[in-house]
Amino acid sequence: MSLFRSTCTVFIVLFLVYSSLSNAIRSFPITEDEEERVSGKTLIRLFDNFDLPRFAEAPEYRNGKECTSNGSSSSSSSSCDPSHVHISMTLDSEYLRGSMAAIHSVLKHSSCPENIFFHFIASESNSVKPSSLTQHVRSTFPSLNFKVYHFDESHVKTLISSSIRVALENPLNYARNYLADILEDCVDRVIYLDSDIVVVDDIQKLWNIELTKSRVIGAPQYCHTNFTTYFTDDFWFDSSISKVFHGRNPCYFNTGVMIMDLVKWREGNYTEKIEKWMELQKERRIYELGSLPPFLLVFGGDIEAIDHKWNQHGLGGDNVKGSCRLLHPGPVSLLHWSGKGKPWLRLDEGNPCPLDHLWLPYDLYLHNHHRSLLHQDM
């Protein structure tokens, strides 16, 4: 066990040193004056809603000379600007700390951070209103190009069946199914990211990957896993429905990191196709997981296979208390804490997994000492 910890410690140190030397990073550390401003009265007005965690303002990240300018570094920049790299994520109170770290990581490692446009999906039925979430994003990233969209959960709620984990039944997990309808028609392509990730490479490289042939999505896929386990015996024993995979070689892929061609999605009515499988699930119980199986049914065996480095998934650990995961062999561009365990929770509990320390440099959460300063200034 001591050898394991030593190996992980060496890896973490080397990894962080490498990250700090990357030429693609245009980072401006928070100065003492900025630290005082973050903890002072200017921050008080931002935290009217005490149900939400509190965040420090992120460093300002600017484009390099090699970037094609989008003409604006503020949220007034049009989402239709052709120079934009479009990223979509969901926003809710439970995962907001993870979302902020994910955004921070994307900007920090981007060669052209001002060209990135974030499309955030939030729900009115969430315990915190989208307007409060918007305020928190703006206060943390003042120059970020972004828009918050309201997701109407009423329709999808009737389609969601019970899952092996209650968290998988959250309607926002299904928002990715509706991106082609939610986002403006001028947005013809988007990278979808879960909130429990950090990017440690230039997101432009992922954006530049071409979806060949008629493929609608691209994602890392894992063909060594037992694909049959994602569906029930009732599904496999009924040839009238399991024939959907005939002539295809489906492999598991994780929907937390995807490139999506929204033009092809709209033309192929893929939202409707996913919904039909969800309707059948309500009648027949053909799978046990949440939003993943319908994607496997519609796209399995017909996706653009992206390098595994863009989704080092499963870092949340097995669904067993206290379990930790190691990285898959090979290079790393994106770390994904899919699974039950989240790094911010384990770090706060003082019982982190070794790889949780790779998430920590992107965390903008204001801890207790910041709160104390805030109250002193009041």
C-alpha cells in the first residue's frame, strides 16, 4: 500500500509540474489585492442565496496571438460567432462546485479561451433558480462567453423510469437529449461535458476532431466491456427488440464527454428515437441504468471513436464505500469522476482518493477562512 501511495504521489507532482509549464496556458494568478477584493465587501452582494457554495473570482484568461478573435471577450458576444468553440453543461446546486472547476480547467488549458462559448442548461424546478446560478457563474468568470437556458423538465419526467441509483433519475441528466432543440439553430456542433470532469489539455484539439461518414456523435468507446450487461434478459431474449443491434458492433461509451453534430441530429430526429426507447423502458424494463442505455441503443456501433485520453472515466470509484480507481493506461487529456464518489466531497471529508488531488488545483470554492474574512468586513 505504501508503494501505491508513493507512486501516486510522484505521478501527481509530475503531472502538476507539467501542467504549470504548458505553453498553451495563459494564466494570471490572483494577487494579494485581488484576494482582498474577493474576500471583501464587493463579494457580499453576490451571495444572497446561502444555499449555494461560494467561489473566488477566477484568473483572467486571454487569447494568444495565434487565435482568431471573436471580437468580444464578454457575454454579449453572439453564440452564433463562427470562431466559437461551443461547450454545453448542465448547472444545478448539487454539482455547482464541480461545474465551476470544470469551466476553470477548460479555460486554463485553452490556447484561445476567449473563443469558448458555454451553453449552460438549468432547471426552474431545481431548488436554486437559474438566475442565481447565472449570477454565480458571472461573478466567478466575469469575462466568460455564456448563456443559461431553462430546461422544462415536465415532458421528460413522464419518460424517466426508476434506476439503480436515485441520482441517475435527475431530469437534468436527460438534457443532453434535447440540446438540438434547446440551443440556437446557428449552433451546429457542440461538445457536451459532465460537471464532474477537469480538462488538462487544449479543448480546441477535441473540437477539431471530425465526425466522419454520417456519424452524429463522437466519444471514446470501450469495446472490452461486456456490452450485454447494460440491458436486461428481457431485452436480449426478445429478438423483436434486440435485433436493433444486428449488423452493428456496439461498444460501451460514456455520454459524459461527447462531440455532437446538431445538424445531423435535427435532420435524423434523434431526440424522438431516444424517447421511443424510454417509452418502451417504462413498459418492459429493458435496462437498469438511467440516461445511458437509450444512447447505446440509438448510437451503439455507429459513433466516431475518439482517443481514450479524452475521457479517463470511472474516477468516482466503484459504488462501494471507500473505493478508489486508478487511471487507465496511456495519456490523459480529460479526467472524469463518473461513479458515486465526487472529489470535492471526499476532499472535504478528509478521505480523498489519490487522484482527487488532480482535481483540487481547479477548485474555486471559498473555504471557511474566506467566509471569516467576509464576515469581518461586514
